[in-house]
Amino acid sequence: MRVILKQEISDLGDAGDIISVRAGYGRNYLIPRGLAIPASEGSVRELKHHQRMADAIRRKRLKVSTDLAERLEATAISIRRKTGEDDKLFGSVTNRDIADALAAEGLEIDRKLIHLDEPIRNIGLFTVPIRLHRDVSANVRVYVIRE
């Protein structure tokens, strides 16, 4: 019996794979639990169509992310903060502050995509990585300056 997996199953395959299993295993276990659907001609055609659509969307998102990464690499932002002794900041610069500064530059970035190991607590130049896509990341230069 041929079935199309709806989710990843160890020892069988990934979601969207068309596999051959014993008829009883497919009819009595995989299909009733919603783990697979029978691989008829119509369902295989529908699966291929969905895969082509998902691939087109994936390519479009990758292109948008790549273009945005190029713009981010060319961008440098300045954040002003009050300082105390030894140029230590009162408070810190977080990913939210960086996202707000990027938004002021016209680059809307979700703050969860900005990866700071720990908040910035000193004055200086910092390179901050931004993960835009699974395959695309960019570094933005952040200048933290004295107010």
C-alpha cells in the first residue's frame, strides 16, 4: 500500500514522502491516527501542487531575506545612552533598542531575530548578528555613544 506521510515518522520518512507500507499497517495504524493519507492519483497530484507552491514561497522569502541582509550590512546605527564612571551605561542596550533604532532607519526587524548573547553595557562599536532566514543572516554595526 502506498501512503503519503502527513508528518515525520522515525524509520519511515518525512512529511510529504510517498512510501510503501504493508496494507494492514497503513489501514489500521497510519491512516486512522492521521499520520498518513492513501496515495491515490488525486492526492499525489495535490501533494505535488502544494510542494511547488511551498517551494515558490520559500524562494521568494529567501530573496526578500537576502535583499534585506544586504541593506542591513550597509547600515550602521547609533544609540545614545547616559554613562557613569568608566563609560559604563546606566542600564543597557537590548535587542528591543536595536530594533527601534533600525525602525527609525526604515528597516522593520522583529526583535526576536536580533541575537545578543547579553545586553550591551559599554560604550563602543558592536557588531550584532541578525538571523533573517534559516540560510541568511546579517551583521549590523551598532555604535553606542555617550549622551
